Amino acid sequence: MKRRTGVVVPLAALYTKECAAVGDFMALKPFADYCEKCGFSVIQLLPVNDTGTHSSPYSGLSAFALHPLYIRIEALPEFADAKKHSRNFASAYKSYKEEFKYNLRFDYTKLSEAKNQLLHLMYSYIEKRLAAKAKSKAKEVSASGALSFEEELTSKMEEFVAKNDWVIPYAVFKNLKDDHMQDSWKNWEDHLKNMSRDKILLRWKNKALKSSHNFFVWCQMRAHEQFKEAAEYLRSKDIMLKGDIPILMNEDSADCWSWPEYFNQEWRAGSPPDGENPMGQNWGFPTYNWEKLKADNNYEWWRKRVAAASEYYSAFRIDHILGFFRIWAVQTGENTAFLGHTIPHASIHRQKLVEIGFDKGRIHWLCQSHIPTSLIEDITWNHDEAVACLEKVCLRVGTEELWNFKDEIQTDRQIYDIHFFDDERKDKAVKEALIQKKRDKALIDISKAPEKEEVFIPVYSYKDSTAWKSLSWEEQQKFEGILTNLKDEENVIWKQEAEDKLKAITKETSMLPCAEDLGVNLAVMPQVLQELGIFSLKVIRWNRNWGQEGQPYVKFTDYPELSVATTSVHDSPTLRQWWQYEKDSVRTFIRMAESEGIKIDCNADDAFSGKIAELCLKATSACKSALFINPLQDYLFMEDKYFLENPDDERINVPGSVNNFNWTYRLPVSIEDLSKDTDLIQKIQGICNSHDN
């Protein structure tokens, strides 16, 4: 395909004189003009779906609805009339403009609430016009027979609902969220949190609620119109707009509420333990019921998601594509993902363990946590108190000072919910000791029913368990042999899973599919991506031959054409931070570049500068990836004047942290001023020409 160089940016980060407070859909048009000057032919956005009270674009309140935050109030067709004739709206709009001006970070909560208030006030004014129209029954039809504004608006909204069936449960859900002060639907009254789709439709048709529901329809219709207009503008300039479809949904979402059969609420998705996250990552999102999704017209819900995205995008990023092969799942109630496992998975039947010489006692030793009384006695300094604590959650092993957890104790939360001591410090210490010991086992018993043959899967970090370390070398080798066969079985299962799902999804659209395939490198993944024409992702600083001595970078000439190469991602340090804080990686990068004849005219110990940023971007532009798309921050670094005083402020997100900083990044300069910066434009043109030609 045509080689393209592009830029990735959160929509909220765009800064123009018309959207000083936060970037919006209409800001894409002047940004496209700027990109055209630079030679960019791809603009990639982070997700733009409604996330409700959550600032993370990957915590969707809806799989389909656009975020009202990105509506430009001034571009709405009702704006001028409302500002002129509605005192409430005009006053609120004036206050909004005075309070929300440009800042390096924006206040997501305050800004979302303020914009939502403006939209409510505007729609309230519109409804008064509609009511007045209905009351007077005036026709107001022009000589040409054209519809009045009120008639056209009503017709458009009805047409929008007819074309987008997702908007009905979304509008009902949003209205109920408002009624419950944004509380999770899981805390609503039973008759509201367990509504069938027939009952949702009945509530939608309730005349008393029509106004409340139509407000959300109007917001979505206007958001769609603005985004569609911007997307068509990009297409007219041959700029590919690339979107991002998060794989998972927040449990407090319209989709989990209205389509509960598609989600497994008893499981939470995450990632297994690794060097940076020894407990794994528990993302808190429910996993999918893929069997039900497939049964409903071959993943129709997913195919509709992709079809909706294609209204705007020419390419799309499939977030966490690994999850289409297998998802790392942990029971709801666990604080970490340490005792998670893959779904689907291959498993070990008891007979396999018996065949290698493991008797009943040995198997029990491997799959049960064994807690010595002394563990708790070291905290309580009292044997009787220790026994009393253990009896609440455990059963004694015979007459030994050794205990196993009761069958009903499955999760961290169950232990945390038990009261052991009035002394908070002692109570917390006992709970943490028990939870830590709960993780100390080599196998997880996943037997579905007591009367059936026992089935097990290995704990991801089984080699760290007391049980594993107690096995003889010969026993460990036999056990490892079973696990090797298990991996072979799983590769077959995972390949079939991914092919089935991804074929259905990617064949639904002409959008170019691009994978976010970072993390665990499944043996079958490259083959499946190649077969389906899905681009892989190559983050240059992580694209290394990790198994070789010195962990050298993969040569730029060895990058696959069907890939997206990038200097940084929204979850990583920026190019500037990488250079400043990861010197060993920088030195290895320089050695690799120079081995390919690319001169990096600087030393790894030099202070980061615009010159260094340009050298790095020029070097990486030599990659053979068809798409070379980097964060806008990394391009801005080619001019020292755009450096923020604190390099950490240039990041978009710091994974594993929850705060007001993440996802609120703004450009340090307006698009209008960037468009006048001929020096930076020429440097970016050089990068684009280097890669694209």
C-alpha cells in the first residue's frame, strides 16, 4: 500500500482559538490543514466514545455513543438563536467562556459538567420552540415547500434513531444515570438494573420521559454530524483518519446494562504477572461471553461497533488484540490478577498427574494453599487468637498446625470482608498475610462440579510457590512436560478463536485494520495477523531481539511492511523522557542505527534537544513499515521552544495510576501558531519525505 507518515493525538489535546478549553470534533479541520502543510497523510485519534464520569478514553460508557465533550457548542445550528433568545443559555455560555480558558491540562470533571449544562440549556430552549410550534399548529412552509426548522429537527432525530438502534438503550441508560446521580447501575433498584430490552423499549416510549430521552438523541445526532463533517474534510485532503476501538467495556456502561448476556460479570480482565507488575494487572472490566456473541448472528454486536466506526474512520486500531486470542481473567473480588488464567485455556486432568506419579496427597499439596498456624501467630503473639482467626476462613489439615482455605473462600474481597480484630493494624496484617498465602500454590482447581473428574490449570507464577519448590527435580521435569503439551494445545485453541472473531469483524468494513499487539508474544499471533491482513504495531524502543545478547534493536530494514511503526504510545514515556531516563536503551539504539548506515550525530549522554529529536525521528523514518505514526509531542520536540519545564507533564497517561493528570494533556501551542512555524513544518516535511518516498 501507499507509504504514509502520520501523527497521533488525543482529540481533547487539540488547541485552537475556537476551542481553547478542550479539543473538539471541529478542531480536526484546521488540524488537517496543518497536517497537509507538514506532509502528514494519517491522523490517529485515541477513542472518542462517551466515557461518562471517567476521563480515560478506554473506559467506555458506550460502545457506540460519541462523547458530548467533543461537541463544539458554537457550531451547533441552534447556537445563535439560543444565545439571542434564551437568557439562561446566554448567561451560562458567558460564564463558561470566562471560566474555561486554555491550560496545559484540563479539568475533565468540571469541563464535562459545564458543557453538559450548556447542552441541556440549549435543548431546553429548542423544546420551547418545538412546543410553541405544536401549540400554534403553524405550518410556516416556504414557497418551495421546505420544512420549518422545528419540523426538520424532529424528522432528523427520528431518522437518526431509526438508523442507530443503540441510541434507545443508551438514552434510557443515561437518563437513569442522571436520576441516580451517576451511581452505577448495579446499585439501582432491582426493577431498573435488571431491565429486559422489551422493558427498556417500553420506558423509551413513556411520554413523560420523552423529553429526557430526546436530549441524548439530539446530543448524539449533533456529535455525529460534526464528527462526520470533519472526517469528510480529511478524506477530501487524502488524509487517513485512524480510530481506536477499545476491546473492553466498563461494567458501568449502557452495553453491560442492556446486553448483560454478552458479558461475564463474574470475571475481570487484566494481564498476567511480569517484571514491572509482579501481581499482574486487574483492569476491572468484565470479560466477554464470546459464545453468546457468536450465537447472535455471528458477533453482530461487534460488527455493528465496527460499522459505526467506519462512518468516520478509514483505518482502525484494534485495542489489545491479544484478547481476541485469549483474555487474562481473574475472579471478581480479587484485588490483583496474580491468580488469573487465560480464557479459553487447555487444562490438566487429574489422570495426567496420576500418570506421572502424583498421588492424591501430592495433588492436594499443589492446588491448595497451606497456612501454618505460626504465620498468624507471628502477628497476634497468641496461639489461641491465631487459631480463632484461621477457623474463620480455614479448615485444619488433620491434627497438624497447618490449614487450608475453606472452599467458599475464593477471593481477596471475601477475606477483607471478615472482621478479625478491633485493632485496625493487627486486623490488616492478618488479612494481608492470609491473602498473600492464598496466592501460594502451583495449580488452580477449575473443576465445574464435585462429582466430575478434577481439572487444573497452572498458576502463572507456579515456580515461585512453596509447593513447586518442594518437588524433586525429577517431579518438576515431569510436570514441565505436561505444561509443554498444554501450550501446544492452547496455541491451536487460540488460533481458532482469533480467526473466527477477527474474520467476522474485519470483513465487516473496508477500514484498514491495525492491531495493538503489545505484551505477551503468542506464537500464533503473527500468522493470524498476516493471514487477515492486519497491521502489527512496532514501538521502536521495544522492538528488540530480547533473547539475543545485548538485546539489540530489530533493524529498520527488517520491519514488516504490514505494520505501524511509532516512537512512543500514549501509555509510554515520550521520546524526550526515553532519551533522558533510559540511557542503556538509547545507546543500543544508536549502535543499531549506525550499523545500518544511519549517522546519529550525537552522544547518548548529551542533553535532549530539538536536534536530537530530529535525528531520532529521521533515523526511525527509515523503517520499512507502511505506516509511520508518532505522537504529536515527539514531533514538537524538534523545536526546543515547545519543551515544557517538566518533561513528565508531556505524558498522556501513566499506567497503573488513577489521578486528575492522566488523559488531560493539551498541546503547548495553538494550531494557528503551529501553522505559522515554518521551521518545524519544514522539519516534519523532511521526516515525511524520508519515510514516504
